[in-house]
Amino acid sequence: MGLFDFFKKKNSEEWFEVYSPLNGRVIDLSEVPDDAFAQKMVGDGCAIDPTSGAIYAPVNGDIDIFETNHAVSFETPNGLEMIVHFGIDTVTLKGEGFNRVATSDSVKVGDKLVEYDLDFIKDKVPSIKTPVIINNMDAVEKIEVVAKGKDVKVGDLIMRVLLKK
């Protein structure tokens, strides 16, 4: 132990915060009626059973909105890759019920990205439960879903992610 080690933080873990991209109730991925998400084949995280509204940026970073506007992928400055995938089989709607409003490929937490017509969509797909997934789990040490079972509004903290050093 060096002379200045005493002044270093004992716990130098850096947690990365992920905020809610939707209004709704945070649920476990196992409650999503799609094996790829429920069994964490795509990655880990949580899901939101949404109420009406829009999809907002849960992190700062660069985005790619799918052509059909049903999903948005994110890459954060620290290299975290994630996706917000609105509902199950929503790709089959070919963009109907979704309206892209994002004007930039670079976003900040809380920027509105895609508006959705919940009443239109929920009658046409198996589920509107929306996975919020960390895709590059090889870079992740640990995920804490801090809002599981809670009703959240856009911008509320839902997850904390500890990246590997």
C-alpha cells in the first residue's frame, strides 16, 4: 500500500445509469412473451408494460432507429450497447402506429424519439411489453434493475449497470 493509496476510494466501481424510455410499469424480462427476450438471448435488462406516450432516450449516446420505428438501438460514450424494442412482433406493422420525431443521431437522456399510438398497436400484436436490453453483456459486470415492479415515468431511474474494467 503506497502513501497515497489511503486517499483513494475503497470502492471505485463506476455504475452507469439507465433511465426509463417510456411511461409504464417495470417488469422482469421473463414476463415478455417472446423467448429471445424472456430467456435473455438478446441481452439482459428489464421490460416496461407501457402506457400511452412516446419512446424517449434512456441514455446519452448515438442512436439508430429501425426503419419501421418500432425499435431504437443506442451506443453510449462508454461503449454500452442497448436496445428499446417496443412490443412483440411490432415489426410486422411496418411502421404503422409509430411516428419518428428524432431529428438527430446523437441524443441526450429524455429526448423524444418515436411517438406511438398505443390503442392502435395493442390490438394488432401479441404484446406491447417493451424490452429495454443491454446487448453487449460481455462488457457488463452486473446489472441492477432498481425499479422492478414500480410504475415509472420517462426519465426515472430504472437500471444501473456496472461495466467490466
